[in-house]
Amino acid sequence: MSDTFSLAGTTFNSRLIIGTGKYRSYDEMKAAHAASGAEMVTVAVNRVPLDGSSASFLDHLDPRMKILPNTAGCHDAD
């Protein structure tokens, strides 16, 4: 019997949800994500440059990770 977690039609083998903030480097973030075994990552939407004007930590996420948007710190739609 497996202990899985299902959300919105996706089944996860890990119940751990890891974040993207507070890492000293993208390499450290990637290593922590890989070591954790998490399959879902929270992303603060106010930290994502939607205009593509600069590099983003999104470019360094494992594409297999499911993204869970975090709207903390957002005060309006802009």
C-alpha cells in the first residue's frame, strides 16, 4: 500500500511542499529541492519578473516540479 497525496487530479509520492526563497544561490536551491524529494514547490508571484526583463529562479526549477503559486505580499492584481 502506498502513501500518496492527490490534488487536482495529480498524485504525488511526497507530501512535502518546499519553497523557493531564502537560498544563497540557484545551485543551492536546486540541491535542496533534489535532496528533499518534494514534487511541489511554492513560488511567490510577486518575485517573478513576468516581462522577461531579467533572469528568474523559475529558469532553475526542475521542470518536473509542480508550481503552487503563493500570493503573500501581493496587495493588488498589479
